[in-house]
Amino acid sequence: MDVVEQTNESWRILIVEDDERLAELTREYLESNGLTVALETHGGNAVERIRKEQPDLVVLDLMLPGEDGLSICRRARPFYPGPIIMLTARTDDLDQVLGLEMGADDYIGKPVQPRVLLARIRALLRRVTETGSVAAEEGSGEEPVRLQFNNLVVDRSMREAWLSEDSIDLTSAEFDLLWLLASNAGRVLSREEIFTALRGIEYDGQDRSIDVRVSRIRPKIGDDPIHPRRIKTVRSKGYLFVKEA
């Protein structure tokens, strides 16, 4: 088994997977690459373990005994702000959309290649821990840490946003997308640009995760979901964050 260059991060990962052999093999691979991994094989125990252990990231299978991954994700989100990667053996887009709507940050189809899983884990965690990792790459000079648009404030260093001084409940992936759009206010970003910036892989033209997240972010920042004024859909092009909405 090839070993990717080890890192110095002390990231703690919780894998919720009922296939014990697969879970053990995945743990061995991730630990050989510098991560600390805990396993849970029963869905009925997952929510409480996430609550108590507060891992840096959760890898969550969709089909589990006791409680399915969608329910676990939905119940954990109110108290768990970290990234959640959902694993699914199904190819149905509905499962992927439901996972994102429940608060998952990413999803990977099974069977999972360990190197792919490791890359996705590192990409998500680095966006959380590294300042400005999702800021636009174009332009020069130092990127701002805080952006304000009337009563909407987005702070990159704190990874928080406020609407009229009230904290906005955003998942890690939703914050990354909001910051990317806000830091490029006034410029249309294509789905390809957004997808590559946030997930580090090329857009396949069919993934709906960006659209789902935009639809979740809009009401949270006070935008009208039906007639949005802050995050506009530009037909056949992408999304535009409006500076003065």
C-alpha cells in the first residue's frame, strides 16, 4: 500500500462505518499518513460520540444499523461545526442532495479509494484551519480578513458571519462558499471556478452541491430564495454576489 507523505497535523477523524474490515483498513491507511482515527460501527451510537468527542472531521456512511447517515448528520449539525464527509454506495442524485441539505460538506461514492479519501479529508480540514484558503486567487496584495455589506458581515479569520449582529449558523462548506462569493463581489463566478476552488477537483457538469448550498445560504443571509438580491443566479454562467443589495 502506497503511503502519501506524512503531515504534522494532529487531526482527529471519526469514521462511522458498519463494514468493520473496510473501516479497519481505512483507519490503518489514514493513521499511516499522520491522522488520528476512531471507529464507530453502529449508527445508534454515532450522534453521542460526535457530541462527546468533537472530532475534527467525521466520515459518515449513509447506510448504517440503528440510525442512517442522513439522520445522524441532521441531528449532529446543531452542535457539531466540523466537516462531515458522507459515503454512499448509491448513485442516486437524491441521496447526495439530501446529504448536503442535512449539512454534509462533501460526499464520496463507494467503494472509496483511500488516497482519494485522504485528499478530500486534508482539503476540507485545511480550508478550516488555514487563513484565506478559499479566497480568490486572482489579484494581488493582501486579502481582507473581514468583509461587510450593509448589515451582513463575513469574517474569514473567525470563520463566522453575522446578519444585523446576529450570528449566522453556517456549516464549514457553507462558510467557504459564502466567503468565496463575497470576496469576489461584483464578479460572476462560474460553477467550474467555484467547484475547483472549494473541492480541488474538476467540475463534472452534473454535481448539484454548489446549487444546494447557495439555496441554503440565501435565507440565512436574509436573501429572498425566490427573488434573490444578494446572491444572484446568472443563467448559463454561474453566481454573482451583489455588493449593494
